[in-house]
Amino acid sequence: MKKRLAAITLCLILIVSMVAGCGNSGKTTEPAPEEANAEGETGNEGDAQDTGDDEDKLYLVYVFPLLSHPIWLVAKDGFDAACEELGVEGDWVGPQGLSAEEMAQLVDTAVAQNADGIITQGICPAEPVQAAVDAGVAVLTVDSDIASVDGRLAYLGKDIVRQAELMYEEACKYVAEDEKIVLSIQCAALNSDFYVDSNNAVIAAFEKHPGGFELANISVSNSDKATGTNEWVNTFNTYPEVNVCVNLAAEAASACITASDELGITDKLIVFGVDDTDENMDLLKEGKIKGTIVVSFWNYGYQAAYWLYQNITEGRVPEQKINDGGTMMVTTDNMDNYDELLKVKVDLPE
């Protein structure tokens, strides 16, 4: 087990920051009571105490893409729960706004602070993640893979081909066989292979439509609802023939409906989202979106932490590198009981 060398330094940073009244960019500035300090640590009550046992604890770092995004806070809850159960020290860190560069810096920092394991997401560049693996750190990716990293333990995430097929199948319930589908897609970013591949999977699924298919455009939200709303307004004004809207970022479906409500065209659209955010579930209940694709963000934290722990302490490895996180479509038919299916832990094989 590796000793965390930076603990005293981080505490001093916290004290200085409190005295100076300075914010801590990219980290939690006002931690919840269960968090240990302003560096985004997920420390439990026992972690906050200065005991000799801390030197022997595994140290896991979760580098995620957005500090306060509600869907990632679900992953944080799962990560915190696993760290407490396993008795490991965990840091939860990420940028305030979507930033591949900041994620890369946080991965570098985790390696410098002797992390035993790192969990991260595909917006992070491959180079620092590969450097972490080369330094002997166990790495697991979630949500979107970094396939070029050689030696990562595993990827746990969404099956993007299944996601696309589920959206197309559901759309066909509302669009006649002889009616043309004019599709618009919104994703969080185009500098990630995950979103490029997701977009291509959606196009491949929908272009099979017998009534004809046309891709109007692909817009980018930058994981910001206001940006996404403006992009959807521009889309609807430029391409009034759009009748199916696929949203591949958590906030994008809500942005889409905000824009379509403003223009008075919501009833004419078939809208899909991703993730079970409160906004998406409310829009589903209201009938403004037809479905939202979910995977277990809880297990992006909980399962991922367990897999790293089992690998580091027992040498266990998954049977395959790519693992589906349980991709499913939530509609009004299953929205009351889907969530229990998303918290099933599967141990690595012995």
C-alpha cells in the first residue's frame, strides 16, 4: 500500500484558503459535512482522523468531467459508499467546467500523490492516463472509454450501439414507416471518440428507416444547458423540418424542450435523452420526451471502486475489457422500477 505524501500539504492549503477567503478552482469549495476538505476528497469520518492506519490505506482518485453535474454526483455517492465499505481513502476531483486539460492535470496530480488506483472518463486525454498506467497505477475508465490506453484494467459504460438501436426502436412507435425521419443530434463535445462513435451509431441505426432518413445537423452543448438551449433554438430555426431529436448529453434533452417550448413546437417532436436526471424524469412524466437511456452512474462509482480494490489487493481481472453498465431505455412503462436494476454489484472473477 502506498503512503499518501500530500495529506499535510492539502490541509495547509485548506487553512490558507479559508483565511484568505480564496476559492479553490476546479474542486469543491464548500464541502458537505461528510467530505474531508476542499480538495474534493470523499473522506469518511474515520479518514479525517490522523491515525497510523492511514499510511496503509489504499488511495483511489476519481477524476470526473464536471464538479457539480447532478448525474455525476450519483457516481460520487456510489464511490463514497464503496470507499467506506472497503476502508480505502478516496478523492473525488474534477473541473468546474468541461475541460480535458484540467482533467489531465488532475490525473498527473493523482500519480504524483501516489494514488493506487484512478477512475476517469473519456474526455480526459490518453497521454496522462497512459503515463499513470506506466507508473504502475491501476486505471479503470467509465462512461466513455479511452481505448488507446494500453494496460487499463477495464471500461465500464454504456453500450452505444444498443443505445442507438433502443432510440430508433422507440422512435418507430411514433413515426410511420412511410414518414421521413429528419434527425438532429446534440452531444456534449466533439473532441472525444465516445461522442463521435455515439453519433455515428445513432446515424447508422436511424438510416435504416424505410420511410427515408436525413441528418439535419449535430450541435454541441459543452455540458451546459444554456449553451445547449441556444444551439437547439438555432437548429429549429435553421431546420424547421426536424422531427426527431436525439440528445446524448445529460442536460441536452431539457435544453431541447426549453427551446421547443419557447418556439411552440414541442408537440411536433419526438425527443430522446440520456441519463435519469430529475429534469429528464419530469419531462418523461409530462410526455415531452419519449424516453431516456440510462446506465448505472451509481456503479460508475461503486462498482468501479470495488473492481480497482479487487484488482490491487487480489490481482483479479475482468473477463473482458469492455463491460456494459446495463444500458436500458426508460419510458413511462418502466420508470417506476428501473432504478433497482441499476445498483447490482458484480465482483471480478477469482
